[in-house]
Amino acid sequence: MGQPTPAQKDADWWRSAVIYQVYVRSFADGDGDGTGDLAGVRAKLPYLAELGVDALWFTPWYLSPLKDGGYDVADYRTIDPAFGTLAEAEKLIAEARELGIRTIVDIVPNHVSDQHSWFRAALAAGPGSPERELFHFRPGRGPDGALPPNDWPSQFAGSTEPVWTRLPDGDWYLHLFTPEQPDLNWAHPAVRQEHEDILRFWFERGVAGVRIDSAALLAKDPELTDLAADPEPHPFADRDELHDIYRAWRRVADEYGGVFVGEVWLPDAERFARYLRPDELHTAFNFSFLTCPWDAGRLRASIDTTLAEHAPVGAPATWVLCNHDVTRTVTRYGREDTAFDFATKTFGTPTDLALGTRRARAAALLSLALPGAVYLYQGEELGLPEADIPVDRVQDPMYFRSQGADPGRDGCRVPLPWAAGLPHAGFGAGEEPWLPQPAGWSAYAVDRQRQDPHSMLTLYREAIALRPEFGDGPLTWLPAPEGVLAFSRPGGALCVVNLSAAPAELPAHSRFLIGSSPLDEAGRLPRDTAAWLRR
């Protein structure tokens, strides 16, 4: 088999890309109203090109009441006025592509906003109407239908609120998330056709891919079987009907050369891999790695398991340390429990930020050295910590639906610091940001880190530029002391990460490429440090 042609490499860009997640509301404020917008992103495209990323994944930028950070979509063909216009989005897609950066948009197929025209029509039409068939409307159980149709739990961690809301006309409607996010009925052909049309709408505007939110939740048991009955298959997660949906989507994507990445939270590796068959999704997020604690054995097991479950279907793995839902890496790695679990999030968890930052730097080199694609959440390249949001400023529904037990996700969504000497750390020149920036936020500002050869930003820029040294293909584990991860890749580069308690000797090499922290006086790799070497 010969070497791939340039055209083939270009078509397969997604298999090894560095993809930067943009949470528009918190990225950069172009018009000074306190909310990030497309004008702000367009102004920062040179920064993203300088960072070296291959693509931008935008969390939802559509018209939305923002009851769940934009994941309650009222109109997929309209940009929310807080962010800009459709014309601006089209300019952004084109301008990014001129810089060699592709665009991935976020689609939320499980549900829409209660302000969506379909749901408003369903409310107006009344029980038994065709409009209500697009959703899951049902009569209640018990005397006078006063009990919800079933016992399904909320998908918001820690929430005890029901997933059914009763209307004055007696019908109940299903919402696995908030009441403002009614679930669509994917057994209805109009729902399927509408989403295929939405995909075409955005592919025709130049996007390169689509990220699929809650990708394993769309199909529901038509009998709405109680979860307590322990039904097989599961009544609303990972149902076999999903695969027909994604095969149809794949045919649409193939018309445009587009790609998919699915948000698929599944413990079963074999069932997870089914979504990545050649006629379904191209990639899926790797939550095993994201939630893994800072432990050599656990990380190696996560890497091996990830690669093994992708191998049978020929799909590339994805690696991610953080996203808009998860405690930021430098904070998580500075805690006694360095894993992540929504169920264990609490206020006031002690954190050693110096330790967490050291480990996050090493984890950056580890993730960027692995085979597959890497997702980088905005602000990770600056080493931003999780922010403590004053309770009176919290906006995330996770906090409210858990009766205040879960601190929510706002702490990882605080607006970025761009310039240390400007108001609001350069996020915007006008109103106070929609979420408050902590005291000292300007210390992480881009303009400061650009000038610092030892900053997190410099580390990411240099590592992304050096990443091609690893070449294409699998990794090979190398002999290493306990607590040390070491592997080579076909390009001839090595990655060594020391998670042990003592300094580690480096394997034989001809050149030192980059380190997350300096070597010690004896030329050894200190604890919680990673290095890239040339054989």
C-alpha cells in the first residue's frame, strides 16, 4: 500500500486534528455588552491560527432563551442576536478556513427549546393533535392522571426533579433535561427529515463537521417502560434504533465531505464502538480519559482500552482533558481525588493549584502525543483554574435542579482574560461580563503569557507545532519504572510521563524536544513532568 496522497491527507484531517472548543458566550466580547460574540471570535482568529489548531468546535450559537447555556435551541437556522447574525457566522467560517482552520457546529437532536415553533404549536394544538406527535406527550397515571407517565430520572447529575411536566390540559410532556427542553419523538419521520435538512443547511455554509450532543439518548421506548422494571434494552439510552438515524446522517455528511463527533457516554466498549462503524459516526468523545485520575496505571489502562475499542472499526480515538461541562484540569489535578464525576462535585473542595498546574502541563504533552484527535477547551491553553462563582451569580440549571448541592458548570465557563491591563482583563471594553471574573484573573491573560517562555500558552503552542514529530500510526509502550509512562510512535518520537514519587531516568535519545517542566540537575525527569524525545 502506497503513501496517502495530499488530497487523501486533507480529507482525513479529522483523524489527527487538534480541535479547539469555543464557548462563544465566554470567548471574546466584540460589542462590549458583556457577552462573547462572533465579532469577538473573528477578531481572535489570528490568535487561534498562531496557537496552531486545525478546527474550531462551537457550542450552540443558535437562537436560544439560554436556559441551559444554548443547549435549548429555538431555531437552528438563526444565530442568537446576543452572538451576531447568520451573515457573521458565514464570514467567520470563511475567514477561519482562509487561515487553515475548519469549523464544527453543535447539533442538539434530543430536544429543542420550549420556545421552538414546533413546541409552541404543540401547546396550542392540544391533546391528541398531530403537532404533539413530534414530542412525547402522554396522559398521566393514577387517579385523574395526576402521576407522571413513568419513573425516568433526570439526566442532570444530582437532580431529583421529575422529567415530566404536566400542562393545564392534563397532558404530560417528557424532558430528560430541563422543562424548557422538551424531548423530540425520533420515531416521527418529520423529526428525522428536519434534522437532515439542518445538517445540509450548515454543510452548505461551509462547516466541516458536526458535534452531536447527547448522541445516545434520542430514541425512546414507545411503551415508556419504567426504569425500575429493569427493561432490556434500556428505555431511553443506547437503543438500537439510533444506528439507523446515524446511518442516514452519514449519507448526508458524505455528500459534503463532512465529519461527525458524537457525545456518547457508554460504559460498554463494544456498544460504544458500534457508533463508529464506517457508515455511522466518524469519531466520538473519549470520556474514559477525561474522567481518569492522575494515576499511571489508570491512565495506561484508559489509553489501552480506548485504542482497543476503536481498533475493530478503524476509527481514530479522541483525547480531551476538559470541556464546558467539566471541572477545569488544573483544579481537578490539584485535588486529593483527581478523577471527575458529576455525582461528587461539591462546593469548597480543597485544591493545590501549583500541583494541579504542574500535572496539567504534563497531561497536555501526554494527550498531544497520543494517536488520534485532541480536543482543547478554550482557556486550557492558558492554564485557567475553575472559578468560584458567587451563589447569587450562578446561572447553570444543574445548580438549581440539585437544590444547590451541585455547584454547577459556570466555574469552567468564566470569560477569558486577553489583556492584563484592560477592563475585564480584555474580554470586552464595555459591560461587566455575564459571569464574574475572579480577582487575579488578569495574571492568566494572553498578552502576559505570550511574552513568557515558560507559560502554559507557550507550552501548548510549542507542543502543537512539534506534534507532527510523532507521525501517524499506533503507539508502542516502552519498558519503564513503576509510575512512569513511556511510549514511542512511528515518526520516531518518544513521550515519557513521570507520575511516580521519584525522578526518573530518561530513555536513550538523540534530542530533547520539549518538557512540561525543567529536568533536575542530574538530567532526570521530575515527578509530575512529561517530556518528548527524538530517538
